[in-house]
Amino acid sequence: MKKYILSTLAIAAMMASCNNASPKMDEQPASDDASASGFKIAFVEVDSLMTQYDFAKDYSVTLQKKSNNARNTLNQKGTALQAAVNNFQQKLNNNGFQSREQAASVQAALERQQRDLQELQARLENELANETAKFNEALRDSLQNFLKAYNKDKKFDLILSKAGDNILLAEKKYDITMDVINGLNKRYKPAAKSAAADTKKTEDKK
């Protein structure tokens, strides 16, 4: 679980380490004559999308909080269990139990506590995995829906995602990352802000 949480935190930290400066439109967006043959291509920088798209930044905070809560819960329960085990072992060594039956009863209780902790660990891992999958799906849907609308005017034949060095070389004129980020951010309405806006509308009607 520790390895899993640290991995999740690393992902959340990467997504949360955003550049606070407001994104600017590309100075050289992909041109209409993207290639001599008329085949129009463009690409989007995934890393920039993850760090500058407000939805991704907000969700990274949610994932990080869940990771921190899971880690703290497991650490607290693990520490309590270890203390109980140490106390049991000390009493056992010092003949602190009145009978073998009493010692066996305490040992059984500790084993149940350990199983409960393992079950909790598995449940928290599953919750974190589901939350991450939910985010990935929502991000993909958001991007695809935007690109469908965006491409009605741009009419690209192919839009690629650039992550790391999966695209070894590309001209800057094919980079539509900032266009996409700005467009996504204009469409994005955080849940808290949307709820506040709805409340204000309701109050205005009264």
C-alpha cells in the first residue's frame, strides 16, 4: 500500500506542479497549409495539458487529498497494531498472562486486527484506483468532446498527443496545445463555482 500511495502521490504531484501563469495563445498555431499534400496534422503536449488545464489541476488536489488520507489512516492503525503486538510480546516474555488461554485470546484478537488492517488497505487501494480511473476517463471525454467542436473549423486530418519523446521531432507550427488548453479552460466550470452560481440565480429570483 505504501508503494501504491507513493506512486499515486507522485502522479498527483506531477499534475499539481502547474505553472501559475495564465496560458497564452500560440504565436504560431498550426497553419492551414500544414503539409504540401494538404494533409493537415497537429499535436497536443500532454504534459502541458495536465499542468495547465484547470480540471486536471483541481482533480489532482482531490487525488492528493485521498492519497494523504489513506496513508495517514494506514499509518495510524499500523502504529497502533505494532504497539499492541509489542505489548503482547513483552507480557508473554514476562509471564504477564494468567493463563495460556488468555494469551491465546489476545493473540487471536491481534490477528483479527491485522486482517482488518489488510482489508482496509485493499479497500483504500481500490478506491484510489477507481478515483484515478474516473479522472482519466473524464479527462479523455472532456478533451475528445472539445476537439470535435474545435476541429469543425480547423479541419485537421490528424491530431496527435505528444507525451515525452513519443514524437521525436515536430515543427512548432503544428503545436495546438495552448489553443486547446485555453479552449478547455473557457469551457470548464468547477463544481463549487457552478453551485455558487446556481445559488445566486435562485436568490436573485426571490
